[in-house]
Amino acid sequence: MPAKNLADYSSFAALDVRVGSILAVEDAATKKPTYRLTIDFGADVGVKRSCGAYRGYPKEFLVGRQVVAVVNFGTKKMGPEVSEVLVLGVPGPDGETVFLTPERTVALGVEVF
């Protein structure tokens, strides 16, 4: 994938990117195999939901894991589901989503800079 055009720092600064901890994982009611994640982002942001193709992970592996997400995009409808945050990831060798996570456990809701 080629590099994107230069962006102003203000574009990054407008994003609210935070660390949360996955509380629950459920099968989402969508056509594609999708999980509905319930994620705690601490007192300032609260508990939010995210839906996505995170099936490269067993449900029990995800519960308690910390993830990095954009929390100020607003909601996105995904079939009958609503996603409130965008969990960030990269494609793995087989195309599956690999979550971005902090190297060590950090406080819930801390901002990424």
C-alpha cells in the first residue's frame, strides 16, 4: 500500500484515541462472521460497543485484553448492529485483524499521543 499524502497535525489531534479493556465478546447479528465487543474506556468515556471482523481471536482470549480505539467518530450502523468506537488493528499474514495494544497494561481511558 503506497504512503498517503501529508496531513496536518491538527487532523491527528482531532482524533480521540484511547485505551480500553474488553469486558465481553458476543456474536453479532450480521451477515459476515462478526463479534460485538463491549469495551470499558474508564470514567471519562465509559463503556462502548464495537463491531468488527475480529474472528481471528477466540472469544475467551479477548476478554480482559486492552485495545486501542478511536472513540470520537460517532456511531456506525453495521446491519442491525451499531458500532460506537473503531478498534484499531492491522492485517495479519492471513488477512485476519491483529489488534493494536499497549506493550504493558495501562490505565483505562488513557489517550494515545
